[in-house]
Amino acid sequence: MTDEDITSAITRDDIPLKSKLKYARKDIARRVRHQAEVEKEKTQRLSQKVDVNDYIHLDPSQRSEDDLRQVIALLPQLFPNGQTRAWVASVLSAGKEQTQADFNQSEKQFTAKLRKVVSYCHSHPAKTQGLMASRQDGRLVRELGILREFITMVEDVATDNELAAWIYDHKDTAVMNALVNSPEISYQRWVTEDFAHAGKDRYVLVNRAYQRADEINKILADR
């Protein structure tokens, strides 16, 4: 933005500019804090006792079909050994007993293989982040994607009418319901059905979107 653009935005009480100014300082501080937390987390993670069930859910019912497809699609990037990739895919999709039968493994052999895989995950946290993500993480990532779509529109200086159309299209989603369900918003139905004329509730909704995105980023960073 040029100086002239900024002056004009301030004059017309521009929502996107207010949001940018409010969160710019927070973003810088968060980046510095996040880097320190990441380094601390890496050290703690490598020193913790391995609990295989924290990282590989043997029961396929604990993941949605979409979760499972996403994880299996990551395996070629995570494991260089083809047999290990096939074994992990079998564990995730077919479960323990079927994998033991297909790979002709005893209980002891299966456990030993599983511990090796988990140990590899611990020693390659950056590569295995997707594999270790829980079902809840998957939901959070999808929620964050929707929030980022809205925030990108705000920061790209979308018009109130464009934002109103996006919000109306998403008014029945869990993400939007969570944002609107706040005592800070005086007229919840109004802000979703007529955002362009919702007064101060517009500011509240935008700020809550930023706050929720910050919360999710911190949760995922702390995994």
C-alpha cells in the first residue's frame, strides 16, 4: 500500500487496515516466541518415552476416509523404504491383525516393527508431522484453511459486499457458527446475513477470525 492508500483507508475507517495494524505487532512477537517454543518442543519430544498409540492409530474407525487418504498419500515422502511404506499403509487401513496376516508376522515381530517405525518418526519430526497428526489436528487444519480464506480476503482489501457474500455462503458452517456465537456480537443473524450493514459487529467478527486462527496455529505448533 502507498502512503496515499493508507491515508485514504484511515479516513474511511477501513476494516482491513485496522485488522492489519492490530495484528502486525502481535504477529512479529508470535513468530519470535514460536521459534523458541519449536526448539524447546523438539528437545522434549526426542527425550520422551515412545507410546506407539499416540502416533499410529491401529483402529481404522478412529480416522475418517479423508484423513486416511491424506496420510497414505504422504507415506512416499516420509519413508524411503518401500516395504515400510506398504506396512504402514496396511496398519492404517487394515489394522493390526490383517497386517500381521498379510506380512506373516508374529506378535513379537509386529511390535518390533511398530517400535522401529515410531522411533523413525521421533527422529524425523519435520518429515513425519503429517503422519503423527491426530484426527483432531485434521479438523483444525481444515478449520484453519477456511479462516485463512476469509482473512486473505480481508487483507486483500475485499469490499464489504464481497465479504458479505463469502460470509453468507458459509453462515451454516461450524466454523462460522463458532465465530458468531459470542456475546461480543450484538446481532448474530444480522452479521451473517447482512455483513455490509452490521456496524461494529463487522469488526468483532473479523477480529474473532484472526484470534481463532492464532489459537489454532498455537495448538498445532505445540503438538
